[in-house]
Amino acid sequence: MSSVQSYLEGLLETVQRTSAHQPEFQQAVAEVFESLAPVLERHPEFVKAGILDRLIEPDRLIRFRVAWVDDNGRVRVNIGYRVQFCNAIGPYKGGLRFHPSVYEGIVKFLGFEQIFKNALTSLPIGGAKGGSDFDPKGKSDMEIMRFCQSFMNELYKYIGPNTDVPAGDIGVGTREIGYLFGQYKRLRDEFSGVLTGKALSFHGSLDRVQATGYGLCYFTEEMLKTRGRSFDGQTVVISGSGNVAIYACEKATQMGAKVVTMSDSNGYVYDPNGIDLAYVKDLKEVRRGRIKEYAETHEGVTYVADCSKVWTVPCDIALPCATQNEINKESAEALVKGGCTVVCEGANMPSTPEAIEVYLSNGILYGPAKASNAGGVATSGLEMSQNSERLSWSFEEVDAKLKGIMEGIFHASYDASVAAGSEGNLMVGANCAGFLKVATAMMAQGITY
Ligand code: NDP
């Protein structure tokens, strides 16, 4: 075993010890480390400076109590988190997730991935993530507001437009960002670009709502070009029916594909005629209903009460847009069996390591999340720029920049895969390109943390 290899193994053991009982974080670190040996061989100075030793431990992890009062006057208590991982190339940046599954291991895996994803965008943003085990499902609008206000009563101490700029993620959309922003403004008496994903009426960016889904499709189209293909005429399977899924469906359809599925954590719908997106938008964005209602209102649509089976639907392209580890080995094999030749990730870490092995050994074109879903944070970066100059850009201007950034990420990842001796392996390429940028900045700044 080379000295670089044994160095990486030693660090993985450290992670297993210091982050025991955090399997998602261990998985995210192992996936990055798997790719980095060629870069470390070329740059022994990164090993000497302990770049990775430093990156596996966040700059800080903040955990706090969030007490709030429900509509029945009962006191409820949840846990809030913010993990600030690395600010070598810009203020900490990353979303907030409100979901009962949130704990330290989830925010750490997301924050760690965010370091490299944000570096790939070429914008000045560092890596962070946060959230709470609060479950927004079934809560009234006033309960959501009171929770967001209580969450911000603590979070405001640690964030700021030049320090840390949170955004949305699962369970946190424009409504929640509005309540969080309102409370921050009240506490600091300051109107600033401290959060992104804001509504347009108070200087959110046009195209931010669409950005992750649209960016995913721009990235997928670049991947398809390498095989002389495009979205046109392709059958697409999408999981999830939230922000990323809806706008991935919209852009893939605009590019000529037929999207036949959408899901939520209860089940999936299969519409052989192509998803009626206007209905899904109303169902999810306005009425906040369940995807099952789609089957109850559309002829010829099948509803299956098991979301993990969505991958058995035959398709050319799969876009997982729900959550982590939603595709395991068995699901990946089902995709191969159903004729799928492209998997591009909208969700963060939706494929288990075993699923990725299935993709690679079957010649599937694989777009890893930290490259393919970077459009959301990239457009958040563009929202920060607009807020700083107190100007708003047109939808077309933002979208053209988003497309350019996604094409740039594809080419940077592809070129880095070639340099690493793994041509076309975009997972290796994205990890190497993102790491190189962060490591170079850390070297220049000395050993500060
Ligand atoms: P939303 O909350 O808008 O939607 C999430 C969707 O995924 C819902 O349909 C939800 O179903 C489903 N889902 C969530 N958890 C599970 C689960 N455990 N099992 C099955 N389905 C589940 O979130 P987003 O669309 O914003 O985020 C989706 C993914 O994309 C996440 O991985 C997120 O980290 C990632 N992402 C989001 C970005 C953004 O800009 N929003 C940027 C980059 C990545 P249900 O309603 O039943 O919970």
C-alpha cells in the first residue's frame, strides 16, 4: 500500500472514531477520500500541511434548543444545528433542513459535501449546513412561523452576510426563509443578504426556485453530449415531488423528454403519458398535498405505496431528487434491468456506495450530486452578488449564468477525471477538482484552524 493510501486509511479510522454513530458522514468522507489519492501523490505538500486532517473536523458545530408553542398552547422542543465546515474560499454557505431524521451525522455529511460543491461553482462560498429535527408536515402556518422565529433567536448569533449565509433544503422553502429572514431583521435591525432563497418581493433572485432542478438538467445534457445524445425523446424517472424534483421535471420536459414518475416518502405515481406538472405544482407548492392525490385525479395513472420501487419503472434517464441513500444496490440493478443508461443526482448522496458500483460496472453515465446539483447553491451565490450591489438581474441573465456555471462544473470535473487517470468518472473528477481549489486556498492562508 502506498504511503498516501495508508495516510487516507488512517484518516478514515480517525473519522470512524471521532464520528462514531454517524454513518452518513462516514460515507460522505469515504467517497471523497476514494478519489483523492492521485491529487495527493502530485501534491505531497497537502499531506504535510494536514489539509484533510483539518477538513474532516468542521470549524465548529453549533447545537441548540428550539422551544416553541403549538396551536394548542403546548410547549414543544426541537434541536437546532449549524455546522460551519470550511470558509477557505468564502463565507460559510449551505442550506437548512427541517426533517425528523436530522441529527449531527446528517448535517455533517451535507456540510462536508458542500465544501467541495461550492468550490466547484467557482463562486466565493465556503461550506456549511444546518437544520432541525422539526417536522413541518401537518403544522399550521403559524406554527411554522413560531418555530422559525425561535430557531433564528439562536442562529442569528452565528450568521451574517459576510460570515455565514444559510438557504433552504428539505422542508425549508420560500415561506420558511421569509419567516427566518423577518426574525433576523428584527433581532439585528439590519436588512442584509443574510439568507438566500428569499421571495422576490424582498430581493430574492429570479431563477433561484428553479435553479437546482434546471441546473441538474443542464449538467445532464452536457453528460449526454459526450455520447452524442440529448434529453430529446428520452423517458425519465424522477423521485421526489419537492423543489428539486418539480423543476427538474419542468426543464427535462422543456428539453424534449417525457417524465413518467414522481414520488414522496409514501409512494410513487407512474403516468405513462408524462407528468402533468401544472397539477403537481398546485398540489405541492400551493395545497401542500400528497402525491397519491395525483393518481386519484388522473386517468391511467398507477400509484404504488412504496417509494423505493420507483426505480423499477423502465427509463432511459434517472434523476433521484428526494433524499440520501434512496438508491441501493437492488434499486440500481433494477434501473439497469429497465434500460436506464444515465443517473444524474438532484438529491444529496442519493446513491449508496454499492449502487455507484453497479452504475460504474454497467457503463452507466453517472453524475454525482456535488457536481450535478450545485445549481441551487450557485444561484444562491448569484443572489448574494445581487444583494451586495443592491440590484436585481433578469431571469434570463441569471439562467444564462446558471447554465454557464453548470457547463463549467461539468468540464472541470471531466478534465480532473482525465488528470486523475479515470477519464469520464465524474465522481473522481468532481472530488479532485473541488478539493484542489479548497486545498490551494488553505495552503495560502496558513494553518489558522
Ligand atoms: P423538498 O422538501 O422540497 O422535497 C423533498 C422531497 O423528497 C419530497 O417529495 C419528500 O417527500 C421527499 N423525501 C424527503 N425525505 C424522504 C425520505 N426519507 N424518503 C423518501 N422521500 C423523501 O426538498 P428539496 O426538493 O429542496 O430537496 C430534495 C433533495 O435535493 C435533498 O437531498 C436536498 O438536500 C437536495 N438539494 C436541494 C437543493 C435546493 O436548492 N432545494 C440544492 C441542492 C440539493 P415527503 O413530502 O413525503 O417528505
